[in-house]
Amino acid sequence: MPVYKSKTRNSWYCSFYYTDWTGRKRRKKKEGFASRKEAKKYEAEFLMQHEGRCDMTFETLANLYLDDCRSRCKPTSLYEKDYLIRSKILPYFRHMAVNEIKVSTVRFWQNELLSHRGRTGKPYSDTYLKSIHVQLSAILNYGMRYYGLSSNPAALCGSIGHKKASVMNFWTVNEFRQFLRFLGPEPVPRLMFQLLFWTGIRSGELLALAADNFDLDRKLLHITRNYSRFQGEDLLLAPKTAKSVRAVALPEFLCCEIRKYLHGLSAPACRGERLFPVSKYYLSKKLKEGCAKAGVKEIRVHDLRHSHASLLIELGCSPLLIAERLGHEKIETTLQTYSHLYPDKQSDLALQLECIYHSTI
């Protein structure tokens, strides 16, 4: 693999041929290297990528994975992946050959994460640890699928952390009414929090709503998009999953609140224009202020979604109905998230079976 020195630029460059993914032979030239060693390294790693070899460095595989995700992920998701990989994974695995990473290597890395303490002395949360580990496993799975890696040591090692937070907070109807009484008369936050509590929609879905998402004659709310703010820009994206595109039935009292809000707008709401042109930070701030004034326990904005699910379970709704209303991709998600809210229903079921038995004797 010869490399060359440019006399005019006083730097090194490499020039070589390779076979691309269509089977065509191509020439590749790359200039601007400070040394012969850097030029040789670039050529070797480039050829590894295109020959499907898994003895490339982990950093090379991670960059290939991120490039592949670039056209498949939302910009916000890609940013989160990139941050976790570059800050929590690459510092440990960057220079290792992918096929030399062992289960014991991953175990040492896991222990480093588990023993980490931040400036306040707190460890990483279980959900954060899970997210980091998932990214490592995803990169190695990508290596198995496309570059001939024989196994995924992260999967063999086992995960760390938990997908869901160990404690789930939610409000009862009385707690929500208490909060609403002290929220203040502003129509924007009042309607936003009522929609979150009584429909269970996600905050991003709420902030993407336009007037034409409501069919008040049929008492339906159509969820068709998701709002996110990324690098100073407001984005209206596709919903989280295919099942997130859904119609949510509205109670009559909520339809009245929505009509009142729409009639109170100073100008007619344009088609597609956001009804609530505020940020997620605004929602969190208003929620925190309202909790303090009302004297109710402080919860997160997302916990209003959990509150709605808890209310549906108390009403005796089936997991399938709850999954459809919340826009879960799979019913398993609903059962895994809210299974701990169901135990009391077992005793109710036993009583019903007892009554049926005695009524047939």
C-alpha cells in the first residue's frame, strides 16, 4: 500500500483502487496527511470498510454505524446516539480492533460506568445506563450483520440498568383538579395540561397540534405529527412509531374546553399552524410552579401520561384499548410499563368468579 509525499503541499497522500458496493472498481485519493503513518492508516481502514472486514478499529465501525443511521433516524435521535457513543463508549473502545473486543472487556467497561459519580456524587440513572449499553450493543450488532463479526460481546455480557424508571409517579383525578385550581387563568397552559391528563398524549404530540387535528363534531383528536426543538429550530416530525398515528376519543367536557380556546384566539388558527407555540421547557416550568402553589407532589410532564394510563386501568379498560389510545407500537409495551398497577384487579376477579360459582349451584 504505497503512499506519496506532495512536494508542493509538504504533506502526504494516498492513492489506491478499491471495489465499491456495486462491484465497480474505483480509484480513491486522499490528501493532507501530516505523516506517512497517518496516510497508510487511512488507506488500511478504508479498504477494511469496503471489504467487509471486522478487524477495523471500533471507532471506524462506530462511524459507519452513525453514517448508516443518518438517513434512517430523526435528527434528534441521531444527535442522542452520537453524543452517547462519542462521550461514553469511544473513550474506552476507540482504538480496539472490533474482533478483539471480548466479553470481559465489556464487563470492565460496565463496571466503570456503574462506579461513576458525577459532581454531586450521584451515579448514572438506571435508564441512562441502559441507553448507553443499548448503543454499544447496536454498533456490535451492526458489525455482525454487515462486517462478519462472529458474535456480540455486549449481548453475551448482559445489559446494565433498566429500560423504565424504578419509580413511576402519577396523579389521581383529585390531585389533578387541585393542581388545575392553582394553575391560574391563562388559557394556554390550562388546556395543554387538560389534554395531557385526559388523553394521555405525549408532550411532543401536544405541541405539534393544529386546529385541524380536532374533529369536535365526532369528538376525536387526530395525532399525526410530533414536535421537537433541535439546534434552535422547531421541527414537526413523524410520530414516534407507526401506531402513534391514531385517533383519540374526547369526552364532551374537553371538547367544550377546546371550543372555548379556539373561539378565544385573537386570529383564526391557520391550517397546520401550531396551537400551542411554546416549548417543552415552558411546560415543565408551568408544571413545577403549579405543583408548588397547589401543594401536590411534584411530577414530570411525562407522568401525566402515566396518570392517564392509571386512570384507564382503574376504569377497567383492557390493555389492548390502553395501548391503542396511548399509541404504543406493541401491547407488550403497555403490559411491561403498567403491569404493577394491575395486582388489585386479581382479587376483584377472584370475587367475581366466586359469585359466578355460587349463582350456578
